Amino acid sequence: MIEDPGPTPPSPLLGQKPLQLLEVKARGRFGCVWKAQLLNEYVAVKIFPLQNKQSWQNEYDTYSLSGMKHENILHFIGAEKRGSNLDVELWLITAYHEKGSLTDYLKANVVSWNELCHIAQTLARGVAYLHEDIPGLKDGHKPAIAHRDIKSKNVLLKSNLTACVADLGLALKFEAGKSAGETHGQVGTRRYMAPEVLEGAINFQRDAFLRIDMYAVGLVLWELAARCTAADGPVDEYMVPFEEEVGQHPSLEDMQEVVVHKKLRPTLRECWQKHAGLAMLCETIEECWDHEAEARLSAGCVEERVIQMQRQTSLIAPEEIVTVVTMVTNTDFPPKESSL
């Protein structure tokens, strides 16, 4: 059943094109996401209640910056205020991706080695682009942006499994000569919070925020590794990071105990080390979630690593196939003793 959202104020961005809500696809901290129809295409509509105006405004402002059209960042279409007075809803309209979030996908599917590489590489590329400061664009200057809530739920998958980074409600932009504004350090999703965030010990510089993002990228890469079929071993059921250690609903204190005091990280399985590519991925993951923020890899470096991993494994493959073939032929045709 489609609910009538009531009278619509004119939207300069959508120019009176009829937008029809079809079904709720997700509920998040800031509101719910609908699948909707705009003329003859599907779009996603994220609806924020009025009390979350700040998040809607921040997401809208961030998407509206110069240079924010990128294949690995969710495509933004428009923003609207709907309704009147106290019944105002704030809408954010973006591209719709049928496969949903990486969390949803990994719950229902395992991934092959090549699929893992494609998702990991495109995710790293999206984060690297977000983090980059790019002057001299046609439409101005793109500042460096810290996402501040990277998690598999905020990574959407296109139909060909290309990742795009979504949910910029907490994003922070860094413009030369300007302070990052009033910001609260302890934001994001608890289980993805870097140790320095859990401790409340952030230095409020650009690089510190970018490294906090990279800690979370490490956890997302671990989620991918845990659902990959490349290793010679059983593939675990999907789990969110630290589910083994703190369960489904950890408190801030639970996370501080595990991550800061015990310095634990999700388990890297032994069987992953036997696959050349996964072994490299494990190394990359460990360098992303390093306790020392300065030691963490940049997103561009992670992208390079993934390209390297894939190249190396595709070089290894043919020889592996040859050895298998020779073994098979030898067993099928034992040497005839009479002919010796």
C-alpha cells in the first residue's frame, strides 16, 4: 500500500516530476529508506523526521559540493521538504541499487575471490576519492571529506557488485584555512569505532579523521574475507565485526574493553593464510586496523594493494592448474610394468 505523503511543496530539483513511494527497504538511525519511482526509473528516498534535520542538511550539503559525482559514491539526485508545519519530512533522493547494502549481500551470499577483489577495490576507490582534496575542477574545488560512519551497511552494491559509499550524514569536510567546525568526536557506529574514538582521544586534524575511516575500512574488508570461498575451509555464517567478542548490542564500555584495553580485533582464520591473495588481504586488514592511527594505510594504498593481490593470484593460477592436471594423468595411467 502506498501512503499518501500529503501535499507536496514544489521541488526545484525534481521539477514537479511525480515521485511515488513503493516500499520501505531499510530503517536506519536517521530515518527510513524507500524504494520509489520517479517517472520510469527507480530511485531511493531516504526520509528523515524533522528532529534529524541536521543530518539531512549535512548529507545534502556534502553531496552538493563540487566534484561529488563519482562512480564509487552513491549518486545524489535531489533533496526536498515535504509536508507542512510540524508534519515536515525531509527527503533525500538518490540512485537505487537493488542489491542493497554490503551487509545484506554478505548475509545472503558468499563471494568468490574475484568478487571480493572487485568489491574491495571499488570500496577503497570510493573512500580514497572522498578523502582526496581536489582543486581545479570544472565546478570548483572538492575538499577532503571524512565519512565518520564507514560500515558494511553504508556500502551499497550496484548490479555488477561495484561498491559505492553512501550515508554522508556525519561527513566532515576540510577546507584549507577553515576549522572543521563544531564537531563531536565520538560519533559513528560503536562496533566500527577506532580505539582513539572509543577513548575520546582524537586530535581534531584532517588526517586523524581520515585514519579513523581507515580503521573501519579494515573491519569491512574482514567481513568480506569471512564470506569468501577462496580459502580451503568452511565459510563462516555472516557476522558483524566483534560479534564473537561482544555479541549483537555492545555498549560503549564493552567496545572500550575489547578494542582499547584488550586490543582485540576480529579473528583472521588460519586457513586464509594458505591462499596467497587472502594472506595479502589479511596483512592489509591488520595495517588498516592498527592500534596506532599513524601506522594505518591510506585508502589509495588499500586500492593499490587489492589490484596487486588480484594480479598475483591470476599469475599463480595457471601453474596450479598444470600441477593438478599432471597429477590426474599420472594416476589415470600408471606405468606398465611389462614394458620396462
